[in-house]
Amino acid sequence: MASIQKIKSRRAPPASFALATPRLTVVVDDREFDVESIEAASKIFAAARDRHGMGASGTPTPRILRNGIPYGYISYNGRVWLGAPSDWSPDAFPIYDPTGELA
């Protein structure tokens, strides 16, 4: 039995192993951008928001996809929320807050 364990431990990881880290994509209007993390998505959005200076009413709401499936969105203040903007409620809690105040 010990030799079988050695053989098993030398196997390559399964093909699904590469999917252990989810693919995150930010969608703004009809453009898609791959990002490394929720934090990176927020920072990239904030930089674009500040660069264009359109204000909250003129800035589109970026959506976040996780492995191609709708996951969340970024509000104008850079906070990241699960679901869609229509899911927001006063007791909602962001999954990422760039200020760190809600951590």
C-alpha cells in the first residue's frame, strides 16, 4: 500500500485545479476587463472615475463577473457589493470597502 500512496502523491493536479482561483471580470457598458481581485477592481474603477470626473449620475455602474457569472458591482464610492444594484438595502454590507472603515 505504501507504494500506491507514493504514486498517488506524484500525480499532476487535476485539470480543475487551475480553476481554484476564480476569474474576475469587470464589465462597464460593453467593455470587459480582467482583474486580479475585488480590491484591484475597486482601485481601477476609482482611478477611471477620478480621471474622467463625470460625477455619480454620469458614471456607469461596473458589474463584476466571477467565472462569467454575475457576482457583484462597484458603487461610485468604490465599495464592492454582492448582487445587483437593485439588491441593495440599508442593511447591506459591502464585501470590500476601499476606506477600510467598515472592515
